[in-house]
Amino acid sequence: MKHYGHFIGGEWISSTDTIDSINPASAKTWATFAAGDAQTADHAIKTAHAAFTNEWREFNPEQRADVIDRLATALETHWESLVAAEVSDNGKRIAEVRGQFAGLHTWFRHFANEARNMTPEAQTNGVPGVESTLHHLPYGVVVAITPWNSPLMILAWKLAPALAAGNTVVVKPSEMASASTLEFAKLAFEAGVPAGVLNVVTGYGHTVGEALVRHPLTRKVTFTGSDFGGRKVAEAAANGVVPCVLELGGKSAQVVFADADLDNTVNGILSGIFLSNGQTCVAGSRLIVEKTIKNALTQRLLDVAGGLRLGDPMDAETQIGPLANEAHLRKVTEMVATAQSEGARCLLDGRETAQGHEGYYFGPTIFDGVTQNMQLWREEVFGPVLAITSFETEAEAVSLANDSDYGLAGGVWTQDPRKGARVAAQIDAGTVYVNHYRSVDPNVPIGGIKLSGYGRELGPNAIKDFLQTKSIWIGSAPVAVPFP
């Protein structure tokens, strides 16, 4: 049994109130986290603010980049020491976690290099005898709230540019998966990130999370999670006129045309919905297939998905691990039951394939005959459940894809490049993939529209998104007398 405290100012802070972390593969407690409150939040924010106004603010971009580079080197060397904590926390397969963690250092290296290029920008203006320059200033204390599905990878997307911009950060990971973030914070401190620059507070959203967002010294919030949680964060932040970046849920459509390469398409659809057991915001959960190939494509999907192996997420041969927690298992189970009661046809039932497995297992599930008024079409499952429908015309395909309150991602499958580009341009989503799915790169923005949130992470403006601008005007000619 491991017992984790908060990590604030380079020190472990214990708590009398704790939260059990349940290993999803065994349904048994493997660790405890400190349960923070408003007092904990106040201590963390004030510690981060003190670090910002003192040592960290005095660092120039080159010095900050050197610190981030040292963190990248530590990650490159020691990333394997973080893997078991995340697998034990959320049940993600070790093969996926290893794949994510082996490249974590590259995110920090990228933004260290970007920090070195941050300089004031000359501006053009029409005022004679006056020059103007644009300067970029850090916000100060940034609160980063991360989810349970990929906590450390998503933290890297937030933390690396926030530090490169010169901010200090207080992280509130999900109370269901905090261990890898805490282990990472310790590693970062040992690698030379100054005390107070990175702090981790654990606990529930309605107690410590809300207190962090509402704190008067919080200057920016970045949140990844459900649209329900995003609303709560946005409301709390608005009280202090604090800007937010919200990356929320999704109900992404995969549009497949009859001319698609079916082998490639099947692989893309499977990875889009069944990797991480569907517990990703970009999961391609709505499959919209041209009618002439629907039966053939569906059968291929059934053949592969029905043979995927459920097992221990710590086993590299496992293809499907458990869902992350018991409450989520109940939610997915209830949504599948509702889909059947509403008339959708269950072609592959994950409840059956999960029988006999300890823990929170739910196998790949495929429904056909899903209509636009069904819950399975409209609401995010965040699980391994695929909803299939068909179309006859390109316009119908686009209409079906856009019939969602979400707009995070989408996919288009066709061997006609012009058709792929044309349809992708019409899909209402922050990211659309053509003939592949789930790519991510620090140079390319991530974010959604509609209920999938606002603001962007990563991309060419990632550091600037954690900076405020200041215009400075410098006169080189005498000021005219205002009152002759």
C-alpha cells in the first residue's frame, strides 16, 4: 500500500482525510491520496505565487529553457519508473502507457526550444515619430486540472508550455488517478525545477478543485474533462474574470465512403474506439458508413473486435484492459442497456465477453441501427461502444456527422483526396483526420467547438496561450503642445 500526500513547495504534505485509489484490474485498494480542502488550495496557490514573484520570475527564457531541458533529460532516463503508478491507478494497458511515457520528454524538449525563441515583436503603426513593440508576459499562477484517462500525457501538454512561458503551476489531478502525477512532480523537483514552480494538490473537484479555481491569486485555468466539469470550472473562473482553456468531451464521427481502403479503415476505426477502451475524448464512437459497404465493413469489425483479448493491463499481451473505475463501469453498462431498450441492435456485447474477469472489465461493444434520437448517438459513453448507421449521399454523411452537440474530432475514410479534403472541411470539429486517426504533435493544436470546449492546447501558439501581451509605445519626436 502506497500513501501519497500533496506535493507543495518541493515537500510532501500529509492529510488526515484520504481517498482510496482502486486498481481497476483487481477492484482492490492499492494506494491512498490526500484529500485536500480550501486551506490546502490556499497554501498551494500562495506557494506558487511566491515562487513566481521571486526566483522563477527572475529567470530569463534561456534559463527557463535550461530547467525544462533538465526535466526532459530526467524523463528520458527515468520514465519507466512512472509507468506502474498510472497502470495501477486507471487500468490503461501497459503497452499504451509505455508508448506515451517513452515520448514524454519530447514534449518538454520541444517547448524548451520554443522558449528560447520568445522575444519582443516590433509592431507597425501609423503614428509618426512613435515606435511600438509587443511584449509577452506570463500570467502568474496557472491551475491545471487533468483527467483520469491519460493524466501524465495531458499534463505534459499543459505544463511544458506553461513553464516555458514563465508561469508557475498548481496541478489538481483526478482524485481517481493522481499517482503518476505525484511521482512525476517528485522527479521534476529532483531534476531541478525550483520549489513552488510545480505543485500537486489532490482531492475532489467540489472541494479543493473549486477552491483552486476561485482563488484570487489564480490567473489562468486549463481543464481537461467532461463538459459537466467544464461548466463548473468556467463558472468558478468567471467569478474572478480568469481565462480558461477547456478541452471537454466528444462524440466523434467516422465517415466511411465506399471507395475507402477497408483494411486501413478497419484498423483506424478499431484504434479510434477501442484503444484505451474507448476512454478518450477523441474516441471515434459514431461510425457513419456508405450503405453499399456497411454490411461488409461491419462484419470485418466484428471479426477483429470479437477476438480482442481482455486481461491484466500490466501484461504486454493484453489488448483490452478494464475501465478506470466502478462508477464508470456502471455508467457504460447502463448506457448499453438503454441503447437496447431504445431499439439499437447489439451485434457484439462487451458485458458477455467481460464475464469471469475480476475488476471493472467491459469488452468491445458494437451496435447497429442507431438513430439520431437515441442516447447512444447523442451522449458520450467514454467507453468501448461503437454506434453504426449508414448514409447514401455525401451531403447526408456530413449532416449526420454534424448532428452532435460536440465537436472535438472526426475522421474521413476515402481514396479520393479531393473528397476527403472537401468533407473534412465541412465537419464541425476542432480536428479532422483523413485516412488515419488519433495523431498528435506539439506543433498541431488540439481543442474543440460546441460542448467540446474552447481554447486550444499545443500548436504554434501554445506558449503564447500562457502569456499576456503588453504594447509599449516609444516616442522619438517632441510631443506637440496640446493647447496652442
